[in-house]
Amino acid sequence: MILQDRKFHEDNQLDYMADYDPDGVQGPTPVINGTINPYFDVTTQQIRLRLLDGANRREWRLHFSDDLEFTQIASDGGILPSPVRFTHLMLTCAERAEIIVDFGNYHPGDEVTLYSDDIAILTFKFMNLRPKI
């Protein structure tokens, strides 16, 4: 997942010349894999997310709407010596992380949202989950 933010103008266009700042541009709109207000249909109990802060100024302080715990297994330095469990994870510019999320306690029709601070960035919608292998 590439996490970015953008500032759209009145005509719904980007204008980097108008927004130029040598320290980077921080926009109010989260854009995930190039999509605004994305969702993901979850069909497996566990998913692995490869996260990249692709913003040029924003730090992402990630957490789920229900404080679901997840496991970090890798970072910029590669695979971690041992998994680390979190409910919150901060990514800074160009930083990467890989996490495993276990959605085993959710049921078809449930939804959980990934946030950065108080900004919703991605909604997970649960279908019929296949059990983990």
C-alpha cells in the first residue's frame, strides 16, 4: 500500500507550482494506491500489508478503528529478527513496513477502518473468510 496525501484545487486538479514548498507539500486528502476513499474486500483471515510512506512530508500514525492489534514482520532494514505486536505504527517519509493483520474475529458484513490519527484512509469490508492455512 502506497500512502500519499494530495491537495486538490477547486477544479479537482493538482497544482504543484501553486503548492510548492521546499520542505514538501502536505495535503489534506489521503490517497492510497492512487485512490481516494478506498476499500478492500477481505476474504482471508490473515493478510500481509506492505506499507510505504510515499508522501513527501506527512508522517502516518496508523491504527485500526477498534485498536486491532497487528504484527510487524519487516521494515526498511528487511525482515525483523522476531515479530513485534502493535496497535499503532508510525511511518515517516519513504519508510516501509510489512505487517500481518489477523481478521479472524470479524464476520461477513463487518467493517473496520485503518486510520492515520483521526483521518480514515482505508476501509476493510469482510466477506466470507477462508481460514488461515
